Amino acid sequence: MTQKFHVKRGDQVVVIAGSHKGKSGKILEVLAAKSRARVEGVAMIKRHLKKSQEHPQGTIAEREGSVHISNLMLQSVFDASKRKKAAPATVA
């Protein structure tokens, strides 16, 4: 049985909790086994690559780490919730 998540690959999301709170980006892939997702430009990690044909000196590559699915919210839902909170303040 496969798990069903509230987000999928290609969705625009906002991180709502954790050390990357407030950042947003597009989901690159969903890691269903771990209930995590890779989000473009969020949770960047450095990967040391040894010398090779492409990188004769070796290099330090940066790529996306993963963020737990529960810490993500769809951008559209996030924006709608901000509007609801702002509305009562303008009425008063």
C-alpha cells in the first residue's frame, strides 16, 4: 500500500516548521519511504566529490537535502491562510 501525501512532485511549497521555516520552492522529489521531500533551494548540503574526469581537482558540490513532509504546506494554502488572518485586523 502506497502512502498518500498532501504534496507531490512539482508543487510549490512553503516550509512552515524547522530550521528552514519561511523558505519556499518547488518539490523536486518525494521520498515516500522516509516521508520526506527534496525542495528546490531548501536544506542545502555540501557533498565532497573526489578527483574525477569531470573534476580533476575534486570539488564541493551543493545539493538539496530533504525536509519532512509534515513541515511543508502548499504555497496556495499558505497564502490563503495569511489573507484570512489579515482580514479581521483591517475590519477593526
